[in-house]
Amino acid sequence: MPEEHRYSIFGMKSVHPMSLSFPKAIIFDWDNTLIDSWITIHHALSVTFKEMGKTPWTLEEAKDRVRASARDSFPAIFGSESEIATKIFYDTYEANHLEVLTPLPYAKELLEYFKSKDAYLAIVSNKQGGLLRKEVKRLGWESYFSQQIGANDAAQDKPDPMVVDLALEGSNLRSDQDVWFVGDTDIDLQCAHNANCYPVLIRSTPPVDGEFKSCKPAQYFSSCKDIMNSLS
């Protein structure tokens, strides 16, 4: 991996990837970590905002603002009408999400690589659990994951650490630094820190100084292929 793509938890360039400890378990975020779903999410948000009489966010605004589950975020946006907005959003999203489902490059290869090493794999997403599992099934990826945890599957959603406990249920593993939590946003890193997991940021752009003040990534990778190259 190019050296400029490696960052430690202190914002410094990390050590050579050969010094990385191979994880016992990897908990993945789903949207825009393993699949590209921004177009579908943005469309559903736009329809919801229009139906609720609000100005829709641009795609860039959505990318910047979408973090929490609808259960946690919609009450602040839509107030007493949040249940109506939630129904509009999910009805719109579910109408075509399976037809446009797109894995990110080398996502499947990364999952196959980890499974070949007998690593425990799970998903923790703030996408509604039923929709998450439909998407995993559509891609034929069920065999990779021991747990697929989505919004409303636990009493609290990400970043609450109870979703990590649920993701590790039945594994005989505990949440510690041997468990990687891999995601593309601050809420994923917050969840990793809250659960005492190893926080891994994966996205095309590296973190900038001061971006993750309270939830710094221990490791940054630019892509799924980057992770494989670093551990191989």
C-alpha cells in the first residue's frame, strides 16, 4: 500500500502493513463500504423531502449528512411527522434498490479472502435490517456473514455498542482490538470506539487533520483491494 494511504490513530502515517495484526473478526458497514448505494439513498431522500414539503438535499449534502438510522435521524428532521416520512423513504427505497444494487470494486474478493483465512465476518448497518438482508441475499453473499445486523434489530442502532455485541453473538469472540470495525463514516468509527473495536476507515479520500477528533481511525484504506494488498 502506498505509504501516504496509511494513517495511525494519532493522525501520523502508520507503520509498514506487515506489522498489522490479522483480525480475528471483521465487522463491516454495508452502504458505501461494500456496496455503492448513494444514488438509491439520495433518490429516496429526495422523494421523501418533496412529499414532506421540504427542500431536498443535494447528493453532496446527503453524503455529508446521512449517518444515523431513520429511527434516530428523522425525528430531528421531520418532527411529529417522522413516521410518515420514514414510510415514504422506505417505500421509495424498496421499489428499486435490488435492481440497482452495485458491489464496490473488489468487495466480493475481499470477503472471499477473509473467509479463506477463517476470519469471522458480520455486518452492522443503519439500513433497516430487512432491507439489508434482502440485499445480501440478492448478491448471494449470505455465506460470508455470520450475522447481518441492521437498524431496528437491536434496541439501539449504530453507534451504540450493543449492535457489536449482537454482531458477535455466537462467535465466542469479544469486542476488542482483534475485532476490526470497517466503515466509511464517522458513525462507524464512533461505534468502533464505543465497543472497543479496532476502528478502520475505508473510502477513496484519506482523513484530514481534525476530521475525526473524538473517533480517530486506527487505520485507513482507500479501497477493498487496498486492504487485501496490505494484509497479503
